Amino acid sequence: MRASIAHTSHTAAIYTLAPSPDGALVSAGGDGTLLAWNPAIPEEVRLLARFPAPVYSVLASVEGLLFAGTAEGELFVLDPGSKRVLNRIRAHTRGIFSITSLGDDRLACAGGDGSLSIWKLSAVDDRRCELLRNIPLCEAKLRGLAHSPQHDLLAVACGDGFVRVLDTLLFNEVATCEGHSGGANTVIFLPSRSVMVSGGKDGHLRIWDASTGYREMLSIAAHRSTVYQLIGDANGERFLSVSRDRTAKLWNADTFAPLYRLDAQHGGHSHSVNAACWMNESLFTAGDDRKVLRWSET
């Protein structure tokens, strides 16, 4: 695989990428800007919003709204069409590192204050978000979230090294997975294998088997430094890890064998890789070098 530059319009590190319903790729990071880039109009990068703090997380809803979580713990609701901020909520006392949809108009936010917040979106007023629950989980930061709609589960990657698996009805803890020294940063479910994969500061990927109550079935020394994000592709055949070691790696979701190493020799990043997403079968990464890269198989 080889990279080409999508855009270099950010003035600081990029922390998050997300596909938007209108076909654009949304990026945000340390400069506090939310930018949209459409592959159909590659020369144009649109400014959607400018926030008062770095942006750690972004989620696009099927209704066309964007949700942004900042380093100061604020949750913003944005209409990307009009570029209007519909709501500004003090959701956490520290940064919001991940936002995910739980279905039924609910959102979950992972806070740097160690708590998980659950929000209900109004069906009649886009501006309203009702806090349903605030759940303290640990003394460390909550860094990553993954939702399994097939099993009504939410996995939370926690800074104390644990991955906690909660049900999405009462949010009871159904499994506690201890694995990452220094902290867990990211987690995904792989429905094709009924497993969960986590990554952390130890540079390892850990595979957890759902059929045994999420006991560890495999540990992989994947990177030389912190794993910041894991993402799966649309068909469940592959997943990607990105790391502070300046590389991203593509893995077979069935065998967990490495497929590609995406690094500077292939046009990749010169600094930490922080974020990735698949959009319309294209793979994008972004990092501390302020670049959004598009990867193609050659």
C-alpha cells in the first residue's frame, strides 16, 4: 500500500477522523478546527467550526449532525450544513476522548475524568441532549469506546489498563479484562470472529474471546510504542492499528496475521499516527505531522 496526501490544512496535530453522511472526511485536532474534505472536490477543504480548545473526538450521526468532544470536556452538537453549533454541553471535567452511538438516539462519551456519560438526543429538537447516566469507572482516563449492537454491549478502554465491558441497558459490568500495562487506549469488536481487540500504551494488541467471557486468547507485540486507535473495515475481514511509533498496520481479522505495514517508506507519516478511518472503501490516517493521508493498494 502507498499513501498520497489528502490535505495538510491543519496547523497542529490531528487527533480524530470521521466520515460524514454527505461523503466528506471530517478531521479535527490540536488547532481546535473541524475541517471537511470531500474526495470528489479534492482541492477544497471546508472549515466547519472553530472550537475554544483542542478536539479529541468526533462522531457523525445518521441524522447528519456532528458531535465533537474537546480537551476541556465540552460536547458540541453541530449542523455541518449551516455550520451552526446547536448545543454546547459541559459533559466532563476533563477531555472527551471518544464518542460512540448506542442506537435509540443515545450517545456515550469517554471522559478524561474517569467517567462514562450516556446522553439521549431529542427526537423533536436537535439542540437538546439529556444526560441519562454518569458512571464513574476508574481513577484514570477513559480513552476508547466500542459498541456491539449484536450483543448490546459497550466496551471501554481505560487508563488503568483494564477494558470494561458493559451491557447497554443497565450499564452493568459484565466482563473486566486486565491486559495493558500503562493503560488501554482503544478497543473494537470483530463480529466475524466474536472477539474483542484492544490496544494500549504497551504497544500490544490483545484478543479477547467472547465465548469464554472475554478471556484473553492472544497477545501480539504489534508496535514499538503506544497504540492509539483500532478500526475495522466494513466487511469485517481486516482491521487497522495506528501507533505513536509512526506506523499503521493492517491485520487479517480471521488469523490476526499482519498484512501491511504503513510507514514512511510507503509515503506514510513522519510523526505519531493518531487516527484512522475507512470511508467508501478508502483508508485514511492522520497524525502529529498535521497530514491527512489516503492509502491505496498498489
